[in-house]
Amino acid sequence: MNTPLRFSKNGKFKIMICGDPHVKADLDTPLAIRKDFDTQALLKAALDETKPDLVVLMGDIISAKTVEEYRKCFMHYTRPIRERNIPLAYVNGNHDHDRQSNVSMDEMLSVFQEYENCVAFNATPEIENSINYYVNILSSDSDTPKQNLWFIDSNNLYPDSSISKYDCVHDDQIEWYEKTAAEFKEANGGKPLKSMLFQHIPVPEVYNFLRVAKPWELPVAVKGHGIRSDKYYVLREGIKGYMGEGPCTPCINNGQFASWKKTGDIVGAFFGHDHMNDFEGYVDGIYMAQNKLAGLFAYTDGCRCGVRLVTLNENDPHVFNSKMIRFKELGLSPTSLGPVTSWMSDRVSVNLTIARNVALVAGGVIAAGVITKKIIDKNRKDK
């Protein structure tokens, strides 16, 4: 890391979050080249619009066959960040674990660290197959830590798929977090060092933002995941943002959220993983937000992919701003989407979802239902 993270003179610190880039090293088709062009256009425009103090990549970052391909793809994708000399952080996603990239996590970290302004490191080498770390943000006028950022590895698949598809943060990671947070608290005069947390797979508590859909709401509802797949959900009243798919959380709860409450330092938590979701809200006083895909490589939601800008306040960690900035809002026109999906607005997308679900519920178009199921199943596999 070149220089420490620090609040600016105006007491602000801006973080630009990029959900699940899913960048591919093989640009072997005209469509792949166009997707890369659009993804780069989004990144460049978002950086120029937000002028962040830190960029965070939310996992499922690069697919490559070798370390050399990974490095080449990393250098290409992150060029706009490196050219602007912006500090960079990341968390591992489930596909980073399952070797979609065919590169080990240690090798990935080494490539990231070749950029001198990368803040990532492995604070838990004793925890096998897991990279977790933290970065303090210093005061604008001293070297005193004012806030902290946690970067937590949410692992991959649960060992017993009959219990849960996705894994959770493990007990030894939680123990490390609590121990380190206690050290920060002691150094901070006995008060928790208020923190934001970033990880790929969301905690089960994000379902607190949802409620089971009423019968007449089924056309606009989404199917739950795993143990909740027998129900359809809508966002609760007052929850901001968009939900295009059921959150794919672990089907078990090992107490990570409860640990945050006990420790008392977590102000907000940010997640990737669910490409079409960007809803946000509070559970027991802790802000949580999902982040849409920041690119066009993987399945997405028309051209509504984008980034999230989080602006922290040096004087009050509970007073912060969080907003999504979408592809279209940056004045961009996608080259990798057809005219219909490029034009599609949130409302149009919802209306099409209504029409599809009505057809499924009514049983009027069996063939359409089969096609839709195949698309959904394929999308799930790509996550």
C-alpha cells in the first residue's frame, strides 16, 4: 500500500463499490469484446463521476486459465483505477474459491498486490483457504484511526449441500474479527471503532427486508432461495432499492450478524453475489445493502448494472450516504445489449415479469414456463 487511507479535509471519504465484475480473460467472440467495452465504459465513467478515495471489488472478479492470463486480465480491467492512482480493495467471491479462474487465492492476492495502491493483505494466514483483512481510515489532520473497514471472505459452498448450497463465514473468522475489534476498541479509549464491512455472500438477515407476498402480489414477487424456495417475496414497505431475484444466502445461520451486534462496531455491511439486487435498509440498527453487477459479462438486469457510492463522515460514522449509480444514469449506451434490453426501464422490466408470472400462475403458456425455468437455472449456475 502506497499511502494510508485518510479522510479528506472536508471530513468525507468516498468508497465506490463494484459488484461481481465477472471479467473474462478470453475475449474470443465479438459479443465478449462488446461486453468488455461496456464494462470498461461503466468503470471509467463511474470513476470520473464519483472520484472515489477507494474502490472495492465485491468478489467473482476474473476468470482466467493461468496466473499469467489472470495478471493480464487484471491489468486490463483495473487500468482505469490504476491510471487514476486510486486505492483498491477486494473480497473473494464463491467463484474465486471454486477456481472458476483456475488461479489460487494466494496467487490472486499476489497479483492484486503488484499494484502499489492495493490495500488488500491476508491478516489471517492461519485460517486455511480464507483471506480476511481490515483497513483503518485515518483522521483528516492526524494519524488517529477514525473508522475501520472490514473485508471478510464469505467462502464458497457448504460441505453438505442437502443443508445449504452456500457456505457461511466460519467460526474461526468470527473469532478473529471479535478479537481484532476488541483490540481496536481498547486502542480507541474503550469505544468500538465504528466500521463498515464488505463481503460477497449476504447474511441470512437480509431476508428481514422482505415479506411473503400476498396472493395478488405474486406476479411481482421473486422466489426465495434454498429453504425459502417454497415462498415468494416482495420488499417490505420502506425498503429502498430493487429486488430482481431472491437473495442467495446460506441456509444456515452461524451467528455472524449476532456477532456484529455483540461487538457493536458495525455501522453498515455491503454484499455482492446477487446480480440483480440493490435494495438497502436497517436491521437492528445495522445498515445493509446489496450491490448490483458492475458490468455486462454475467447475467444482469438489462443495462441497469452500476456501482454504489458510499460517502463516510469523519465526525459521525452513523451519518453516511449510500446510493446506486446506474449505467444509464452515466449517459452510456451499451453495445452488447439488443435494442429492447438496452431501452428497458425498471418499470418495463417489472411489467414483463408480471406478464411472465401471470402466464406461469395461470398455466396458459407451458412452453414459456419451460424456457423461463431454463434461463433461471442457467443464471443460477452462472452465479
